[in-house]
Amino acid sequence: MSARGSTRPGVRAALPDGDYEVRSAVYRSPGGSVCVEFEGEDGRSRTFDFADCELPGWHEDLAVAVAARIGPGGGLRTTSSALRMWNPLQRFLRTLAGVDDVPRRPEQMRVEHAEYFADSVAATMQEPYAWRFVEHVADVLRLMPPTGRVPNEALDVLRVRIPGQPRHVTGYSEGELRRLVAAARADVAAMHERIARGRALLAAPDGGPDADRLRTVAEVGRLERLRETRAAGRMLFPMRDDLPGMLVLMTAISGRNIETIKELPAEHKVIEGKAVEVVLTKRRRGARRWHESVLWEIGPPGQELRHPGGLYLLLHDLIAPSRTRAADPQWFWSFFRGLHYGDQHGSPFRSAMTADIPKTAWVARHGLTDDGGAPMAVTFTRIRTSVEARRTRQMGGHLPSAARSNTVPVLFRNYLRDDPSTVEWAHEVMADALVDAEQAALEAHRRLAARGPARGPP
């Protein structure tokens, strides 16, 4: 057996043959436009093409800056964050192309150009978001090469902070959260029954024409008519309109944010039939600290929809036939698109986390309303806030016990401090504590009074 492949005195490290050339992220497309290739730490890739951008004289220098901003040493290492930079940059070029004295090159930009862009953004967006929008552009411009750098006085205009208070999202009331989770649980249960019937029909030796249609969709992927394809596909695979119920229930039961739920891995371990070990992606923990191994309880048979581990395994099984047919089976989520072309199966969050989820149609289908009778606005951030507030109340307000995926300061600042249900509960707890203290003091006074006057020393 050979020794391990380390170096030692007199032995150099093994090197590949030939010269190593670093592949540049900036290149020109066959059409001649400047492009920047992006490979994110979230496993997604994207090409940012300047073909549709204004001011061609800016493209090469901006591409260098963009590559530095989204490269390995930059601060934007996911597709979502890179897109949040790219969209303001496109608007920036459009805005400059519309002024009277157009700056054809970066070094021609003046203070009035920067002020015009900042004012145009502030006129169409609220302050905290407008500042972040402008800040994205400033972060790119300061990385431009010296040969094509924006003058400092113009750049300083874009880097002046716009004051604004951060907005804290409040949770749902207990009744709203209960109705929301009940609708999601009913959706997942119905999908489970639907796919179970389809699998039983597919396995039946004499299933008849219905079983033949299911086999055709399972093997070929489509029937002659789109409506029949979708009807048969629903009996075997999750569909796009199943996504809201699955995501809402998984968020509510696990207590994790929607970014983590969207990036659930298909790979997992079952620990002694009691728990599921899953490596989660938690983006906001900082660079190179994204991954966290958690154990989710499976729960007793028949209670899969009430325990995170049981729900994970149930959804994993229901999605499995679609996942195995997808081009990227490592993703947990997958559904049947039922199209006559392209990928018929795949994760909706493969290319971007911002994929549309049909929540409005899902709310209308279930008739969900808030406490005021209006159609309920479903946001996963509010669901997460409600779950954190509920768990804190269950723990009696003991924050170290309630904090699971966040630190105590983050739990209080981001989820509990401005939540109305938590504030109301805290007021009730304080009022009860004051009443108990008053009763205890009064009872102590009565006991002392019953003993008579205190006697001094003899």
C-alpha cells in the first residue's frame, strides 16, 4: 500500500502537467456583447449579458466590476443577490442614456448625473428600498478599473445614506395561523390520497384504459391531449398548484425560513426510525457558514403532517417519481409541468429562488380570509414570525429555550419585538405577575398581623 499523498523533505507537491490558466469570468458572446459568467455558492449559475443594456462605452469596465462583485472574493455569492445587483445596474444605464448630456464613458459622469439617478429612484420607491437600490450601483462603480473609473465626486453622491427605519414584519393572529395551516394540511393530505390512488391503479394488472393512460404518462411523459396529460399526471406527480400547500405546511411545521425550505436537499438519513437528519442551508449566517445539520422528529404513524421529520419523508416520497425524472434530482422539490416540450419535471427553484408560487389562487381556492374578512395575504415571513411567537409562548417566554435556529437577540429583534400577539401576551403575563405579587404581599401582611405586635429583646 502506498503512503499518503503528503509532501516531506525532499519531495515536492504533485502538480499537473502544463501551465495553469485562470478562466476569466468576463468574455464576449458570439454576437459581440460583453458577458459575465456567475457560479454561485448555492449551486446555481447565470450569465449576465450586457447586450440589452444602454451605453456600450460602459460595458467593458462595468463587466470587470460586476465580475469582482459576484466573484469568489465578492459579497454577492448567490443568484438572488446577484440579480438584486443586476437590475439596479440596468436601470442606472437606462437613466443615464436618457439625460441631455449623455455620459458615453464612465469618466464623463458628473455629479448632476448621479443626483438625477438617485432622485429618479427615490421618486418611485420608498426610502429604505430606494437607498439599497442606489447602494447596489455604488458598490459596483467603486470596483471599476482605474482606466474607466467614475469620478469620486459623482460616486460620493450615490454613497450618501438615505435615512429610513427598518420594517419589522408582524405575524398572523392565532386564528389566522390556525386556518392557514389547516388549509395547507388539507392540501397535502388530498395530494397524498390522490397520488396513492394513482399508484394503486398503475400497479393493478387489470386497471383498464385509466391505467394505460397513467403508464403512458409515466413512461412517455405525455398523451395526445394536454388536458388528458395533466389529468393523468396529477394522479402520479405533484403539480404546480400543489406547491403553496406544501411550502406553507413545511414552513409552519419546521419553523424554518422560506429560503431554507426552498433549498431542502433530497439526501437525508433516518436515525433509528425516530428522526431524520438533514443538512440545511441557512444563507444569513455569513460566508462559508451556510450549512447546518438538524434532526427532525418523525412522530408516530398517521401523524406525519404534524412533525417536521414525518412531513419531510412524506413529501420526499410523493415527489420522488418527479424528482427521478428531472434533470437535477439532487433538489428536494420537483413537480410535473405537463408540457409537450422542454423539461417536464424539475425544481421550480433550480435557477432562482424567486420562482413564482401561485399563492393568490391557492388562497382563493380555500377561501382563506384574515380576521377582518378580507382575503388573506400569505407571506412566508409572517408564517415564520407567527411560529416563533407561538413557540415562545409555549416556552413561557424563556427565550433561550425558544431560540432554535437564531440567537436570542435575533429572535427578539426580528420576530418578537413588534409582533402584536406577542406584545399582547407579554402584557397579560406582566399583569398576572403583578396581581400575583400583590396577592403574595397582602397574604404576607395578613400573616404578620395575625401574630400580633412584634416583641423586642428582653
